[in-house]
Amino acid sequence: MPYKDILKEFLILLPLSVAVAFMVNHFSPRGIPFFGEWDVSKGVITAKSRNDVVVRELEIKDFFEAKEIFDSGNAVFVDARSPDMYEEAHIAGAVSIPAYMFNEYIIEFTALYPVSTPVVTYCSGRECEDGHTVAQYLIEEGYSDVRVFIDGYPLWFERGFSVEP
């Protein structure tokens, strides 16, 4: 087969393959998004996929606002990190509800805190969306005053504020 024929077939098949790949990605429930938010200065990073949990309106971006809510004592802080990380250290008084174990923890949480309780979730900072995940789950459970402290435990610790081992 002459090289011209191979080149012709290649130039036909390549765009066709790319078009099929984009179509499959577009219609797949686990498709890879083309655009995302990767700038941590704007909040928690997100690929903005179809099942994106990041809701910017819930975010507490100002550390001092989170500290003020904490100091008021009116909200319960919820640590969305793993149980091991929670046990190692967490914001003082925070309750553990790991994002991937939500169903195991929510029954006890709802028994202690009515849905009218203000809640602030957090995780490991702006590269972690577990705080948003738990916030969404809590909203689905009926909690209406839910916020996400996007800088989470790392900044809290760095600033020298109250933590518990």
C-alpha cells in the first residue's frame, strides 16, 4: 500500500476518532469536564463535572468570618476529613462526619443537633471538596443554615487557634 493511501486514511480516521471520543465523553455520566476552576484564590478547586458539589454561595472565604462564627458558639463545626485525621487533631469542639461515611454518622448527628442548628463544615483546605460534599448531604437532610469554611483545618492550625487532639 503506498504511503499516500496510508496518509489519506490516517487523515480521515484521526478527526473521526477524535469526534467519536468527544461524543462519548460528552454523553458519559463519568465524562471528563473541559473546563474547571483551578485557582484556589477563588475558592475550593473543582473540575465542574456534572456531579460537582462545590457551591460558591456556601463558602466562607474569609478566615476571620469563620473565627467569628466559631467564637459566637452558635454553630457546630463539622470535620469532613477521615476519622484518622480527625483523631489526630481537629478544630476544638468539631464533630466528625467523614464525607465517605456520612450515612454511618448522620443518625447520631441528627439526634444531637436539630435541623435549625447552624453548621460549618470544613476539610483539608481549598484543594479538598469533602466539606462541600458533607454540606450538600446535610442540606439534603433538611439543614438550612450550612456553610463551608474553605480554608479548613490547615489554616485554623496555622493561625494557632483552638484545636483538639
